[in-house]
Amino acid sequence: MTKTALLLWVLLLAGLFAGPAAHAQAPCVSQTNAGAAFEAYDAATGQLLPKLLCVGRPVRLRDRSGKNFKLAEIYYRQGTTTICTGFNNDTTTTFTPAAVGALVITQNTPGVDANSPGIIFSKTYEVLATPQPTFELSVCSPGLVQVTVTDASYATYFVQVGSGAPVLAERGVAVSYPISGGPNTVTVTGRNAQVGVCEGTSTKPFTPLPPPQRPVVRRLTRPAEGTVQLEFEALQPEYLYQLQVAEAAAPGGYRNLTAVTAASTTLTLPAAPLPGCYRLLLQDQCEPTVFSLPSNEICSVQLDGAATNGSNQLSWTSAGSGTYTLTRTEGSTSVVLPLPPGATSYTDAAVSCGTTYRYQVSLGSGPATSVSNEISLTALSTTPPARPRLWAGFNLRNQVELRAEVPGLAIGGQLRYQRNGAPLAATPARRLLDSLVTPDPAVPLCYAVEFQDACGNRAPAGASVCIVQLVAEVPNPNGPEIRLTWSALTVTGPDPAAPVSYQVLGLAADNAVVSSVPVGAALTYLDLQPDPNRQTVRYRIEARGVGLVEPSYSNVAEVTRPVKLVLPTAFTPNGDGLNDVLELKGRFLDSFRFTIIDRNGQTVFETTDRTRGWDGRIKGAVPVPGAYAWQFEALDQRGQRVRQYGSVTILR
């Protein structure tokens, strides 16, 4: 009995010192029938939470006893069991669960009167987890973002792109959403099936794709049989590309051929479907594809041809439309052949028998050009070629130059050149040099040419040309005159001949023309005043007419006149004004030394200036009559050394 009284006394003291908890009953159990009651609500929405709470979701507690307690008289605590002590004047009614699992919320309210103990009432709740939902994000299409919810923590999920409205999403399915305004982010919210306010959110940023540019195929070529090479403008690395060929039975009318990397600007198909129309298809990287954009279409061109008598027949086909251009290549020279609008065939009659020509057709359509296969045709003919024309004349090296022209045939075939009726050379060359000639006007020098094409057809005989041969000579050793004589320029054959006229050309050492004298039809010319300052004079005859399209020239003939000093045999330096000075006269006295020596072998006079004469004085002394020897040394304009010797006598 004593022990029981003592325990009650201790409990009474504890209640007195415990403040508000002093009214609670002991032992610490929830008093379910004492009239106490409270409920938990979601703090944000006000939704009643009968049994389940959410981690991280604020909860508001509200007294439901109906006793109109003041808020300062209601205390709450949370723990793993019912709590009877430690309330410490805590009247907070809002808290946020932090851990998953069972949570006991204890309410402490006043008793029925001031002397009654407080009422302890508790309720047990289950706190649910709200993890961040996992999802995959792919920006694989322009204006769209693809989201796949991979999380399994929630019953329902919502996807929000930027500031757009949340959209209900299905777990495990890739769905593309339009990119709306606001930040470039995707937020996925998971919602618990039991408590709708239990939500978990996760946000990821993304970078939108650049706007897609329509691919452009620039060129199609066929470098080898069965091979197609395509060239296109720069591609965007954010997208995928497929090369397609038109095929009526394929979905959408096109069949995929091969993927094209965005870093490529060319693609070669070694076994391409031909004929074919091709395009490049831009696709996004979504699975499945959401967006695609095709390029322009470019179609192959097939060229065929055959060589017929005197012409090459060409035809081409293509499923494309546009403007055709036909190109012919002979050797390394290409020409564009004229085509009327809409033409799909062409007859090339400007061909030479035996010559091989290469042809290609290109089709221009918008930004694209399609080039056909190349074909080679060797021209055939049974028609004799046109009569060859021959030009002949000397060049400045005194070689006979022959130039043959076959109308319509710039190359090919065989030319047989003749000199004075004898074979000179057989060659396809249209130009030939004959260096084994010594000009002689008395002996005609005539050339002719025959032509046979590559098919064995002989041309009619052409005209022969007898060229001008020139000689120059000095008729009088002591005079300045030079006589020129040349043979006539004649042309024999079927072509009409115009009268011939000649012109005498004077040439400098570098072959520049320094003089020109028309002489009509004459075959001789006497040059009375050759250039007195040039030791070597050079001439050439220009002949025009006789049906030649350009002048024919003779060989270059030259005459070299010797350096010569002319002196008297005596002079009289007596002061009478007559024959007082020994003067140096002659021609081409450009570089010389003149010396006079007395009978003792002593030099008494020396000069290199033709204007300085000798007055007979020796060291200023009066001239001494007698005989004196002289010596003349010179270097002519050709660099040759010249010497002359003689004597002169001083008379009184």
C-alpha cells in the first residue's frame, strides 16, 4: 500500500513539472474514446489524407474534436509510436514527412476541466516515397522532342515541355512532343495511384535542332559502265540521309538504296539501277521517323550512237526534263554542238574519216546537271576528201616550210609531200620543213602534196607551188651596188591564180624589216645605195598572189662587203693647201689602228680615229721627204680581223 501511494505521488510531481503534458494520462496510450480527433490534409491542395502521406509533401493537421479548442491549446508530435511527453509548447500544425514508412502523429488536447489531465490521441499513417522519375530524352526531329518514360515508381506520368501544359504519358513508349515556348526543358511528373498528391518530378534540359535545309543534288555523272556518281551540297550532321531511287511499287514511290553520311558531298554507286531517277531524303533521328524532307530529283541520261557513211548518229533518253547540251571531244579539244530545243537526237556530219570522237550529253534541270555515259565513235566514209591546199616558202632560217590544208580535216589521214616530182615525206603532219635546199634561181624548186584519208579515200590532186629563190651579188667590187635576182613564184593546178607581185625587203641582223621596195612583177633589182653603215646587208623577197592565202617568202640572201682602207701613194706637206695631209679614207672603218713607220723602224704616227690625218711632222719637226711604211689593223662588224700594209712618200 505504501508503494502504491508513493508511485502516485511521483507521477503527480512529474505532471506538475512537465508543463502542458501534465494533463496527459498514464500509461502513454492513445485514448480513442476520450472525444479527441484530428485529420491530416495536403497543405497545398487541402485534400484529406486518411492514411497515406508523401515524402517531401507538406501536411497540415486540423483538430476535428468539435470542442472549439484554442490553437494554443493543441499540441502535435510525430514519431514511430504514441508520444505522451516532450510537447514543449509546440503547437505547429504543418510539417513535411522526410522518411518512408509508418509515422505516428500524436495530438495532445486539454481535459474536460482545468483539473483533468490532457487527452493523448494518436493516428498511424504510411509515408510513401516520391522518387524522381527516370526518363530518356532525345531531340531527334525539328520542332519536336522525343520522351520515353522508363520509370516504374508511379501509376501515371505527365510530360511537360517548356512552359506548355503537362500531357499524360504512357510508360515505356517513345512519344514526340512539340517544342513550345519557354525554357528548353522537359519535366516528367510521376503520380501515385493511392494518393494523387504524391508526386515525383524530374527535369532535363535540351538543345533544339537547327531548321532542316532541303538537300540539293548538284550533279550526276557516269564515270564507268553501270556506275553512278552523285555530288550534293553540304549536309546537316543533325539529320540522317538516305539515297533513294524512284520505283513505282515502293512505298511513296521511292526505294532506299544506301545511307549517306552527313560529312559526304559525293557518293559513288558501283552497281546503280539504270536508268534511274535519284533523290536524297533528309530524315530525323527519331525511332520511328517523324520528319523527312526530300531533295530535288535527278535522272540519269543514256546516250547511244552509231557511225554511218559521212556522219555520226546520236540519240539519248532520260526520264528527267530540262535542257540538253551535247559535247564532242576530239583529242583534248571539246566543242558544244548546237541542239534545237527538245531535241533527243543529232547527226554530226562535221567528222573526219578514221577520226575517233567522244560524245556526252548533259541535262540541266534547276540546280542539277546530269551527265550521260560517254561513247566513242570512229567516223566512216566512202566519199573522197576535198582537194588539199599547199602553201610553201622559206622561213628566216632558210628552211623551206610546207603547210598543207585539207578542208574539213584538221588532223588525220596521210599526206605525201613531193619536191620536184620526187617523194619527200609521207606523214599526217600538216606542216613540214625541208632543210636540204641550196637556193638557185636557175633551177626551179617546186612542191606538191597528195592526201588520203584514214578510210583509204584519195583526194583529187592539189596544186604545186614553185617557190622564190633569191641570190645577191656585187656587180662591181669597187662600187656600192648590189644586184638581186630571183626565180618566179608559180602555182599550177585547178585553182584560179591571181597575178603575182614582189617586194624587196631589207633585213637587219635580227631579221627585223628595215626597208621595203615594191618591184611589181620584176625578177631583178639593183640596190644602188645599200646601207653604208652595215658591212653585211641582207635581203628577202615577199611574193603575193597566184592563189595563195598569205605571202610566200624567198630565202634570206646576204652580201658581206670587206673592210677597206684607201690611201694615196704620196703627199706634199709644204703648206700650199694642196695635198698637205695624209687622210684615211675607206669603208667600215669602225675599229682600227693605223701606224706609220720610218726607215729606222720607229713609229712616227699612230691613230684610231679616221678623222685624224698625218701632216708629215715627226715630233713637231718639219716633214722629212722620203718613203714611209704604214700598217692598218681592223676588226670588222662580224668580229673578223683585217690587215693591210703599204707605203707612202713625202714629196717636197
